[in-house]
Amino acid sequence: MPSQEWAGQFHLCTNGGNHVDLNDVALFVQVVRAGSFAEAGRRLGMPPSTASRRVQLLEAALGTRLMQRTTRRLVLTDAGNNFYAESADQIDALLRVAGQVTNDSAQIAGRIRVAAPVDFFNWFPAQAVAQFISEHPRVRLEFELNDARVDLLGEGIDIAMRGGDRDPSLLARKLGTSYQTLVASPGYLAAHGVPAQPADLSAHHCITSPSHGGPRTTWRLGGVGNQAAIIEVDGPFQANTASAQLEGALAGLGIALLPAALSAAHVDAGRLKEVLPDYTSGAIGVHFVYHSRRQLPRAVSAFIEFAANTIKEMGLMEIDKRPEKSLPKGK
């Protein structure tokens, strides 16, 4: 038997100029089935007087008496019998549909579209995504990998991973803090020497993003106890993604300024070496951003929680070990 949970699920409708509240129609059906206002009130968790008053409001809206009230029982009028016969099945159908919608919204299911940097799966394990899908087989995960900032609404994105300044129009869940370090292959350093100070970088092959404002790129570096530095750098190899710059560094094409989360495994394995390890690009917050917490699908909120916990538990952004000085502002 439906409980009071159905209350508020139905909007007003118009009948001959009078407004009929479908909540009151549903209540009327329950009163008829219960046989009394007292029993209906007990089943629905409301005072009998409230149930009686709302049926009276329904009668007023319809302009006819639906039931005769006696001290012992309720007796339907002819109009009441007809109204019950016509409305009971339809109210039951509406309740079933409402129940299905409620159940679906309570389940972790549906499509989740995630925007993330191109190098996301270079450091976030795909096996973790496999685990999430295994736990929630009705979820479909779609990743849009792009280093550019996407329009969440325009491109139908549920969650975007972003670093740096936050968009005040979006809600955010912090994932960690990122910074960039200078790295190069042992072969490059053996051939070209190891910079002793930031100014030396200007004489080296440096791997950067394509510069549309001129041949050289500006790197801003700082570190604990060190003078913040602004250096103009250039090199024969440029690429617009961190993943491509990493491959260039591994190939000995120059010194790259890369996210620590991306280069750390290669440094640990000896494929890359840190250059000027006391200098970094400065710490930036990394967040999942999304439009609204209100009515956020359970699948989306579940993935946000899962990914954030995975990043924390695996130490993928354990990089707060280097406190940073404030870096110089951009020109």
C-alpha cells in the first residue's frame, strides 16, 4: 500500500476552470480503500481531520459531493463511485511511474561524461576505472581527453578535471595539489651539461608548448629559499600536450617543465633526471568541477567520490612536500 511518500508528487491540473490537486485525488482513492478517514490517516501518517479536510477541498473543486460521512462508515455517492472508478487505476499508474523514477534516481546507473587532460591515463590507472565499472555495471563512462578547457554545458560534460584558478560559477571537489618540475634525459644532460642556475636555461634546448606570441616561452620558477625567476626559453621541439613533451624529454630533445605526477615514475626509474630540483613552477590546486550539487545524479557523485579517494589512497598527488614561494606575476 502506498505510504505518505506519494504526497507532493502530483501537480495541479485544470478541470472546467477549477483547480484539482492530484494529491487530493490520490488521497481520496486511499480513503475509499481504507474505508474510513481514521484508517487512511493511520496508513498515510496524517491526522484523520487533515484527510477529511483535503477530501472536502477536492469536493469543492469538483463542485459535487463524493461521499456521505456517518459515524460508522463512509458511503460513496453516485458521483463518488464514478469518480473512484475512473481515477483509481490512473492514480495507481502514476504512483508506479513515480516509484520507478525514484528507484532509478537512487541507483548508480547511467552515462557519465568526464573531461580530463590528455595525459590523464598516463598517471591515473585505467584499472581503477575498471574497478568502478565492475562495482557499478549499469554505468557508462565516457572520457573526453583534451588539454583545453571545455564548455561543460555546451558539450554535455558532467565532470571536468581542472588545475589552477577555479571558475566561480562551478562547484568543485579538490583532488590535490600539482606542481611542475624541470626534467631531462641523462643523455641530454651528458651532451649539453647540467644547468647550475635558472638563467642557464636560456642557453639550453627547452621543450615547450607552441608559442603564438613569439619564438620564446616564459617560464616562471620559484622555490624555498630561492629567488623567484622569470626565464625566456626556446628549443627545436614544441608540443601542445604534456604527454608529447614527456616523450620529447625521454627522447633527449631537451629540458621539459612537466607535472610531477606525470614525470615522477620516469625519474624514479632513472629515465629522466630532475634539473634544478629546488625550483618548480609553483603549486596549483587540482579539482573536479561540475555545475550543481542539487539533483546531481548518483552515478556522477559516486564517480567523483571514487576518483578522489583513489587519488588520495594511491598518493597520486602527494606533492605538498615542497612548500613554495609566491611566484612572480605574469607579464
